[in-house]
Amino acid sequence: MKYAKSILLAGEYIDAETATYDDYKDLLMTCPCCESPVFLCKGFDRHYKSGKVVKILSTWKHYSDRGVEGIAECEARSQYRPQDVEQRNTVARKQRFKLYRTRLWDLIALSPFVKGLETEKHIRTLLEDGVTHWFVNRASKCFRDERIFPDIYSEIDMRCNHALNNIPKKDKLSTYDEALIAILRDSNLEYRKQIAAEAMKFCFRNYSGNDLKKLTAFAMPETLHKDILRWTEYLIEGLIEDAPLRIQSEIIEMYNSTPGKVMELIEGSVGGNEITKNKFANALSGLVHDLFGNMAGLFLSIPWLEELKKSSSKLRD
Ligand SMILES: [Zn+2]
């Protein structure tokens, strides 16, 4: 059979051609017709003495206890068109999502990138700072805007490929890098990417403004936080330099009391000049994309399959 159903992924149909031995073992694969367990036979090229080469396709196979007739019946009934598979997989995704959407915060806390961080305190400190709060606000609006990240899966996929091609030298690895490399080399990376993308999409669309800000702050490591502060300081210095003398002290005073307001002022004042406006927009977008990358890393590092295993065994009990 070309397709089999993964119980673990709430019934997602998986093409034998794209499955690997490693991932299929974890996914609890069954026949879509009789629900009995199946295993993977990988395709290969059969070479004949005549020099002829025949491509043998990958298939899902029943264990022999299903019986020859039964197997033939399943084979005949499981001929799906790609659009049927797509439709069934949409249902599976929704089903799977139900299993974890109410527990997303708990799952996020399981990420090795979050663990160990004094999370609540860290987020409170970040959001108490006016400039950071302004940035988090701005970034979470970008996440909400579906035109900025229209296809979250492709974005994550591209970033994973880029990261895999640019793994830093061994002696330069931080613990963050090491955790990230382990994820990128995980045999279940493809499913992680799918699930991470669907979960992020859900958060971007449905989280309340406050929850989205909290999530955005979660994804901000120290280094990126420093970059953001440096950038905003640079802008504020520029603003002070360009301002007439009598306003300079007013700006400094405002920066000291409500720094977020100064950022709003800058954002409002860059509109007049096309070059400044573009520079500002590009820098902001670069930082937001960096933040998105960190969030993708965080979502990829959640132990999704282990958690799905727990929920599916609960459902079966
Ligand atoms: Zn069957």
C-alpha cells in the first residue's frame, strides 16, 4: 500500500515513499482499512542480468497474520488520490491539534530552551522595560499579521535547512547551539516542523494580545534582547542629535520616564523621509524575523511526539 495511517499523529496518512524506518517506528502505523499494524518496505532498484533496472516502490505491508485474502482486500480499498489524502490529513491535523491546544503553555515550558529560565520573572522584567515592551508589542502585531508570515511551515523549513548548512565549529558551540543541532538531526524533524508550524499558527491567530506578548517575550533570548536595546538606543541618540536644543532635554526626560513613548515618537517621525522610513522598517523587520526564528526553535524543541504518545494512550484507555 502506498499510504498508511499514523495513530500517533491522530490518523495522518503517510506516503511510504517519504517515510523512513526511523520515523515510521515511532508513529504507530496502521492499515487505513482494517486498522491492523503495518510495516515499511523501502523501495530499491532491481538490476537484471540483461542490464535492465526496475524501480521497486516503497510500500506499507501487513504482517502475515492478516491472511492473503484480507491483505488483497485492503490493498484494493486503499487506493487514494492525492486530494483525498490531503483532505484526510486536514481532518487529522485538526484532531491532533485538539489533543494539545489546551495545554500549549505547559508544553512550551517543556522546551529545553525555556527550561531553567526563571520564566515568569524573566518575562516580567522584559515587559517592565518600556523600550522592550514597545518592541514586543510591535513584534506580536507582526506575528498576528498573516501577510508578514503567510506560510509558517515554509519559513520554518527554510530556517532548518539554513541552520543545517551553517552548523558552527565544534569548539564554538553554545548550549543553545547544541540543543538546536540535536533537534535538526532528529529523525522526526519533519513531523516536528509540521506540528510546530500548526501550533505557532494557532497562537498567532487565536492568542489574546497579552498571551501573544508573553509568548513573544518567551522567545527573546538575552543576545537578541541586547540587539534590540542597542538598535533602539541608536535611534534615540539620533533623535536627540537631530532635535533642536530646547527639545533635547524634553526627549531625554521623556526617555527616562516613559521610554516606550520615545519609540512611538521615532516611529511616527520616520514617516516623512522615504530612506529613513525604509531603514527603520528593514531594521525592525530583521529583528522581528530573528525573533520568529527563536520562536520556531522553541516550538521545534517541544517533545511533541512523546506528548502525543501520552495523550493517545490516554484516549485508548
Ligand atoms: Zn488492512
